Amino acid sequence: MTPVSEEHPVSERVSWAEAARITIEVKDGHPWLVIEPDVWIWPTRARKIAVKFLDERRGDRYNNTFNALLDAWIQILLGTAGRNQTVTLTTFTNGSELENPSFAIGTRTAFAWQARA
């Protein structure tokens, strides 16, 4: 439960869910769709009191675990688990290119495996 304060006089139940933070970044002149697996906390003000929970929940998200989460979000968002594929997304099912632009998104990730000697 959230703490009661002057700004928030009623305590609320704190909820959480697996989530993905999605941004578009430009690197070396190329746009990248960045998907970062995260944990969503509601209400957002409760994130401050959920630090220990978040640390424990995200504490082992390295290498294979992080990559598996990333693959799952790619499957959910782009509809494919295949690597090095191009997925074309449009807003609507019909219309001209001006009315309904399309976006090609590659499924290749920037996840890096450790080099083996």
C-alpha cells in the first residue's frame, strides 16, 4: 500500500507488471527501435517505496535472462521470434502511402554474446 501524504490522502494498493520501455533513437544517422524490458509499478509514486522489490525482480537480468525477455517482447510487439527478419508495420489496412505510411523494422538485436577464445 502507498503511504498517505498531504498530496495523496488515500492509500492505494501497489501493483506491478512486466513491461517494456520503447523509444526511437538515432545512432550514426540510423533510427533504432529500442526495447528495454522493465517492471511497471502503479501508482507511479510507489516506485520509490518499491526499490527493494525492483532490485530483487530485476537483479538477475543479465545475458541469457535479459536476452530471453528481449526476444519475448520482440515476439509480442512485432509478431515474430525470428532473427534477422524485417517486419513491416502500418497503421491502417488500406490507403495510399501518404494516408497510411509503413515502417520496416528489423528483428536483429544489439544483444552481444561474450567472445570465446
